[in-house]
Amino acid sequence: MPAEPIPALLPETASWLRRRSWSAADRPMDVLLAAKRALGPAGTVSVVLPALDEEATVGDIVRTIRRELVERLPLVDELVVVDSGSADATAAVAAEAGATVVHRDTILPRLPAAPGKGEVLWRSLLVTRGEIVCFVDADLRAFDPALVSGIVGPLLTDPDIQLVKAMYDRPLETDGAVVPAGGGRVTELVARPLLNLHWPELAGFVQPLGGEYAARRSLLERLPFPTGYGVELGLLVDALETAGLDALAQVDVGVRHHRHQDGQALGRMAATIYRTALERLDRTHRLKAAADLVHPLLTQFTRDPETRAFTAHTHPVTATERPPMHTVPEYATRH
């Protein structure tokens, strides 16, 4: 019997994948700098690193960006590390390397901070001024400045682009072994199925949960920010709803090396991402379910080394979100 045909991407997704996927090398630096100069204030770029206990890696990232993209080539106007309560020397290392360091709790102090990366990214809009905001995770190793210039490039050269995600290989490096494409486990097991099933227009994104992306402030300030692990999926889905698929893009920047979390941390991340998706399905009336069908708790187990018994640990699956920044009075007075 003939093999069944392989299902294809939606026609609009296939078209988007051809037209809105690039390599960092497609836009040489001289082209980016000329475009930036031509844009004037609209071409200002802020790079934000959310950081929590990243003293081992944050310094090298900051030094590389400052040396290559601030001093040698004037692409980045502002380099900010937002420390979300590090117990190590993250803040001192980042400042010594040349970043402006701001503590999360000093931003919008009238509102007690919620835990999570998304909270830090949301608050960073209040302490940055660039019209293009580029987010970079602070746990990257062997950092390549093309990770910044690559994703900023389309925003400088194409006025129709609103948000750009980095795409890359994510090797899984553990116990001396390297699995070339073994990273991104939550992406493959949770985020990609959710997007393919519910937002198939976004099925062309290679790294939908990647922490390296750039966007226009005019878009970011209109989006709600999930405070935790769901921020990347939430922003991507909401950007699709707000700006349309053709305003989104992705750029290949090679390989991304970073710290990998253990299985239980990945479970908590997966649950939060799933709940973030549920919130959006409900908000857009794509999901019809009673409130009591969503149980926002995740129970995991560890074995006690002495008794050898399994101990249950239950964690809330948070869905706290901050409102679009343009609705915050303090932001309106600053911008």
C-alpha cells in the first residue's frame, strides 16, 4: 500500500517559514549600522539580561556585548542586567563587566514582585529606553555576539517586523556526554505540541521557548507578561494575536550552550507553560471547560536518602500575569 502523505504546514505557515526565517549572516554589520543611523531614535537598542545566581556566566556575556556591540561597533545603546534576588555575586560581576545593574525590587516598588523570569522582563521595560528591546538569558556559555545582532537585525532593516526569535541548536551536555540536539526537552514535549495543535500558525518557530528574542517596545508595552516560565509562550501567542504572523520572524544564530535543569524543574516549567496556554485558549474562547477542571497544582516526588521513602512535594502552577505596560501610570510618565 502506498505510504500516507505527510501532513503539511498550513499554507500561510509554510509561506511565513520561507519569507521570515533568516541567518544572522544575511545582514552584515555594516548594513545594520547604516540602518540604525537612518532610523535615529527609533533605532535605539536596549539589551536586557534577567539574572538569578548567574555569576559564573553573566560576566562573559556582558563583556562580549560591551566590547563587540557597544565599543567596537555601536549597535547596542544600553546594556542592563536585572537581578531578581541573587544570593551570589551576580550583580557585582555584571557591574564590573560593564552592565547597568538594577535590582528587580527597586523597579515599581509599590507593587510587590512576583517570582519568575517574566516578572523581571516586564519590569525591565520601566528601566530601559530603547525602542528595540532585546532579551538574552544570563546562563549562556561560549556567547556569540551574533546572537544579539542577528535578532536585532530584522527590526532595524524591516519596519514591518515586530518580534524576532533566535533559532539554534541546543545540545544536551551532561556527565561528559553531548547529545547534539538533545536540549529543549520542554519545547519538544510540551510547547511544540501545544502550538501545533492550537496555534498552528506558529508551528514554524524552531525555538518557541528560547530566551533570546528582540521586539519593538511599541509591541511589548501592549502585551500582558506571564510572570513565570510561561512568558515566552505567552508573548509569542499574544504577539500573533496582536500583530499578526507576518510581523514575526526568526534568525539562525548557530548553537546555544547553556545550563540544563533537572527533570523536576522541567516538570514545573512544563506545567506552568501548559497553564499559560490554557489561559490563552480560554481568553480567546477556544477552550470550553469549567473552572474546576483546571487544578493548578503539580505534585512531584523525591526519595528520602535515609528512609528510602518517596516524599511528595506540591508546587503551585502559577498563572499570575502583569497588565500591558502602557496601562501602568509610572510607565506613562516615563515614556
